[in-house]
Amino acid sequence: MGKTDQIREVLLTTICCDKKQSKISREDNIILSGQKYYSSTDADMSNFAVGFYEIVYKDILNSKPLLKHNGSLWNNEYAGDTMNSFNTVANITPRAGKSRVQRTAMEEWPEYLQNYYRKYHCLANFWILPMEIGRTTKGILNKAINPTGDYMDRFLEMVHSKIRFYGYDREYFRCFNCWGEFTDKHFLINSYLNEELKIELYSNFNEDKSRKFIKKALEKIGQRAECIAESEYANKLWEYFNEWNLFKEIRSV
């Protein structure tokens, strides 16, 4: 397996986060990681994810770490976030419960939802957004509230229509000169957008919505993994993954 394929495989490997975990390791087809971030455990703010952000978003972060020594963010404009969420689609899936509080046991879910749950927490589905936009339910640009409803394609449409980037009063968006640069630095071209920078909508199905959404979401995650694995950051990512021995052969169970 070549380096590009190795990187892509790790980018698509499920991350399991536990604050008691002292190091990053791989067991079978799961990457185990601790979490220095002070808040509740979340794979998109695991130590492994933070290291990933500090590589691929080095320029945006001005080569500074994402976290302080006490586990808080250096700057609330830059925090990890999951692109395609689980609860959003689970809430519209038959037999899965209509909210997080009402969520049924995993064995009651359709197989396609179980499969998505096992796969969506991976680096290829993570990016950085301002804390307010990605990790809270505040503000008019919030990703989780209407009209975006925590759907990635709808959120991108809102950013495209509302943000002019150059001269924008929010520090995060001033990191990008234009829409094209925003999509390029987030590895969205040829995954969530075509080469003409047009967004592909995939959350507006009328029938069998959750199954069709999951199929497209997993496709997008895979395409973004390809973009990252072939990017200028590939060598640094390979070194980071290799440092933790994440390319070892998967053991048979």
C-alpha cells in the first residue's frame, strides 16, 4: 500500500475518544485517543484530531497550537467540528428515535444507520469553525440551527450567500480572501463542490431521506479523504500517523 492510500485509510478510520487514554493507538480498525480539551469527550476535539488540525490548518492557525496547557482553546475562532453529524440524520431515521433523548438502542436501528455511526467520527469528516458556529447553538451563522439544520451542504450554501470574506468583521472568515480560497483550504473541491465551486446539495431527498443522505455523506467523506491525502500536507500527515504506528496491519478478530 502506497503512502497516499495509507493516509487515506487513516483519515477514514473511526476515532474513539477517552480522556483516560494516555496515547494515540490503533486497535483493529479503531483509533483510540485521549482528550486534553477541557469539555466533554468528543472525537472531533480528541488529541488525535487536534494534531490533525495543527497540520492541515497550520497557515490559518499561524503555526500556533489549538489548545492552551489547561485544555481550553487559544482562540474561540478555531475549534474542531464534525461536518456530517449523526443525530441530525438519526432523528429522521425509522426506529432510531426522533431526538437524542429518545434515541433507541443501536440494535434497533436500520443497518445503514449503524454503519454510518461506526464510520462518521473520522478525520476526513472533521474541520475547524469558530466555537460559536460549530460547537454551540448561538448566532445567526450557527451550523446546527435552521435553516441549515446541521446539514453540511445547507451550511455551505449559507456561508456562500452571506459571507464576503475579504474585510469581514469575523477573524475566522478573514483567513480566506474569497469563497474559492475557503473551499480550497477546507479540501471541499471535488468533494462537496465541483471544479466550478458549485455546491452539491444532498440533504433534500423527499423519500427514504436518511438512507440516501447517508450514502451521499459517506461518499463526500471518502472524496475529502482523497483530497487531503493528495494535498501538500500529505508528507506531514504520514509522519504524524506513522509516529503513532497507525499503519500497522489490522489484526483478525
